[in-house]
Amino acid sequence: MSSLIPEANIPISITNRSKNPLNHIETTLKEEVIGQSSAIGAILKSLLRASTGFRNTDRPIATLFFSGPSGVGKTETVRALAKALHNNPKACIKVDCSEFTESHTISKLIGSPPGYIGSDLPAVLDKQEIEGRNWNIVLFDEIEKGHASLHNLLLQIMDEGVVTLSRKGKGDNGKVDFSSTLLVMTSNVGSRKVSEVLEDQAIGFKKKDNLQELTQLVNQEVQKEIEKTFSPEFRNRVSDFVIFHPLAHDSLLQVLEKYLKQVGSRCASKGFAIHLTDRTKEYLIQKGTDINLGARPLLHLVEKELEARIAEYFAMGEIQAGDYIVCDLEKNEIVFKRAERVSVSVKADFSTLGGNFRSI
Ligand SMILES: Nc1ncnc2c1ncn2[C@@H]1O[C@H](COP(=O)(O)OP(=O)(O)OP(=O)(O)O)[C@@H](O)[C@H]1O
Ligand SMILES: [Mg+2]
């Protein structure tokens, strides 16, 4: 070896993870997004790479493509990212691609030229909004539903980091700069295949006991579908494909606990407490989740079968401040029981309440 080139024999590896500058993002994502650790890991790697400046600064900070079945946390992850980056889960510019299924609708995105129909309407891709904040999140939701011209527009954003609007604003050149934005696209592509794989699992056909093996199978199926649906030039411009997986039972239970915490705090604000038995939780999970819709119907079920009924009992005075309510399951229906009311002068100790409940 030439004497000018120093010998490099110290292997480099990450020894201290606490030095990670994105620790706060990691904490928020892990708090908010349940059971998607491999997706979170992929996002963090991509953001870490982008944050160090090892990137083409004419393009978006990163372009993330989230795919996977419905109701498993893709949009929730975007909300968590917005919370971590901007302290506000709603701080995100969202383009619903299902509204742009025909070529002429694209003019809504970039505005119509002067004199054309809609020229008085503002462009969805608003220059001030997009450039207004560093690390602004721009979300293109359900991109497979968008027209080919929308895909071309996305190619342009990924490639050049700029979109030219049909109208110039006062004192600008009509170009919207995406170089300080984090571009996120979501897609359900491949989710039908994933459902098929999972249904095969459920009936024991080609059963894989190893979760890692199942995860790999899901990844392969989604990747194949992505390759079928999106052109190589599109795929090559995406920084990272992040695959979300169907939620396991434990994760669904955690999502339910998250909703119950919210219901619990609303009850607490009215001065009473609720408790759900395990079989009631199991009932909600069985009834409120679906292989094709993930956790999506669960919130609706909690609102309908729990919160709405509690609100009604509260309005009618059947539940009052100071009550301790147990929600149990009888004959496949949720029933509400109240602990015997205690005099306000006596300090209630609910841990000793045994089975002393009255039906409401
Ligand atoms: N992994 C998860 N962590 C936390 N909450 C989740 C998760 N998955 C689903 N949820 C809950 O279910 C609801 C639906 O999830 P979300 O909106 O993220 O679905 P999605 O994956 O974007 O589905 P779609 O493809 O239909 O848009 C969320 O509001 C959230 O409360
Ligand atoms: Mg979504």
C-alpha cells in the first residue's frame, strides 16, 4: 500500500445510540405508533441520513413511500411525525389523490391559467404554505388512485424539487420549492395480496409459525405489487419504501387501550371512573377489527357501544359524579354496572369493592 494512504484498521460501528440527534422523533413515533417497529426503524434511518446533509439539496429532504393495508397506522405515523417535528399532529399539507383521478383535475393542484375555468381558485400546492416551514410534511395520500399526470407531477417534485404553478403570485416566479419538505406518499397497493396471505395463515394453509418469515412474505408480496404498479423511474426516485404490517392481536389491544384512556379521561372530567373487563375488551377487538380494515372500525365501535351509551346514562342521571362504572359482557352485549354509591363523607376505596355492583 502507498505510504500516502494511511492504514485504516479501526472498524466503525454505532456504539452509543444516545447520541442519535433524532432521539426525540424516535420517542414520539414509538409512543404514538403501535406495533410497526420495522416501519419506524426504516423512517428513522431515512431521516437520519437526510438530516446529516448527505443528500441532493435540490430535492425534497426525503421521499417516503408508505404502503400496507388499511387501518394499520400509515396516516397515524404522519401525524406522529408532524407532532415530533412541529409540535402539532395536524401540521401537514395533505393531498388526497383520490380527488385527482382525471387529467383535468390536476389544474386544481397547480392552479388554472388566467382566463380558464377555476382561475379564481387558489392552487392546492400553495407556495407560501409549502415553503413556509422547514421540514414541512407534504402528504400525497392513496397515490395509486391519482391520474398518471399526478404521478408525473410527483416525479418532477422528486427529481427537481420544484413545481411550476399556472399563475405567478405577486413578486414571485410561480415556482414552488420542495427542497425543504419531507415528501410522504401512502398507498394501499399490495394490501389485497397481504390479506390473502393472512387468510391462508388463518385457515392453516401454508402456515408460517415464524413471525419473521411471515413479515418477509408480506414484504415480498407488497414489493411485487409496487413493481407492477409504479414505473422504475418513479421507484428509483423514492428514498425509502416503508412497509406497514397488519396489526397483531397485542397491538390491537394497545390501540384499544389508547382509545379507552381517552374515554376514561373524558369520564374523569365528569367526575366518575370506568373500568372494562378483559372479556369486554376482547369483544370490542373481535367486533371492531377486520383483516381488510385493520383498527379503523375500532374507534367507531368504542364511540358507539361505549361512549354514546355512557353519555346517555350520564345525561339521564343514571351515572353521576363519584360513580365507579364497570363495563362487562353479558350474552354478547356490553352491560354497565355501578358500584353501590357511597356517602360523600366516606372516602371510597374501590379496591375492596368485590362484586357489589348494580346494573344501570
Ligand atoms: N399502528 C397504529 N398505532 C396507533 N394507532 C393506530 C395504528 N393503526 C391504526 N391505528 C388507529 O386506527 C386509525 C386508522 O389508522 P390510520 O389512519 O393510520 O390507517 P391507515 O394505515 O392510514 O389506513 P388507510 O390506508 O385506510 O388510510 C387511526 O386513527 C388510529 O387511531
Ligand atoms: Mg391513511
